[in-house]
Amino acid sequence: MMRYLLPLGAFAVLVVFLAIGLNLDPREVPSPLINKPAPAFELPQLHKPEAKFSPKDMQGKVWLLNVWASWCVSCREEHPVLVDLSKTGLVPIYGLNYKDPREDALKWLARFGDPYVLSIADAEGRIGIDYGVYGVPETYLIDKAGVIRFKQIGPVTDAVLEKTIKPLIAELNK
């Protein structure tokens, strides 16, 4: 009888851990970058490769950095939300085109609309690594001092926009 208790106890512990894991939201992956300065970079702009963009250019402004790619199915899902948000003028949206051929990215924006003030090209994904990108799309809300205040893993939805992002933008613009 005693020899069955140890395997039974180990099995019970595994079941408890499995139950806890199944109740977690995979979009709530904690980011070590929250409340830390956004990583610095300087990348070519997607539409004008001879021009560069850096987060330093945004000092004094609250802005969104949206990581996207033409090959990303979920990016297509969130894109109409970003297009609508850009029309409000509430916050400037900058795109970080991730591991994507320039021609494909430009065609995608021409087809589905361009919500971005500008997009920058991270063809090799190095900046994505600095930002801790798990997968695209991801969106970062960055404050006037260049500090990341929020990270959305996965598509920005109307619900996330209304419940979290818009109130945070209003608070950060005070």
C-alpha cells in the first residue's frame, strides 16, 4: 500500500500544477521592460530607407510602438483597430516591421491601410530581441520620458483599447 502513495502523491502534484497552468492567460506574460526605458535603436524607415528613426525622436510625447509583419495572421486581425485608432489622433502609432521583406510590407500597408506615422524596418529582428518580442503582433505604450508603461502581447482588440490603452494614454498625457 505504501509503495503506491508516492506515485499517487506525485501525480496529484502534477494535476494541481496543470490546473493552475490551464487557468493562466497566455497574453499576460510579465515583461521585464515595463517601467523601464525603451531600448534605444536607430533604424531605416520603411517608406524612406535613407531616413532613420529612433525613440529619441519621440521624447516628450506619448506614443505606441506596434510590432507587425505582413506574414502575421494576427496582425491582420488587429489592423482595423489600429487604423481606427489612428484616425482619432489620440496617440501617434509607429510601426516596427519585423523580419519582413520591405516590398511585402509596403504591399501589405497599401492593401490594408497604413495607421502608422511611419514604420521602421527590423529586417533581422535584432530590435525585436531587445524589446523582448515573443511573437507578432506586440504593442508598447511609451511615455513622454521614453519609458515603457504597457505591453500588449497579441492583437490589440477594441476591448483592450477601451479598457486599458486609452485610459493609460489619458493618464500619461496629464
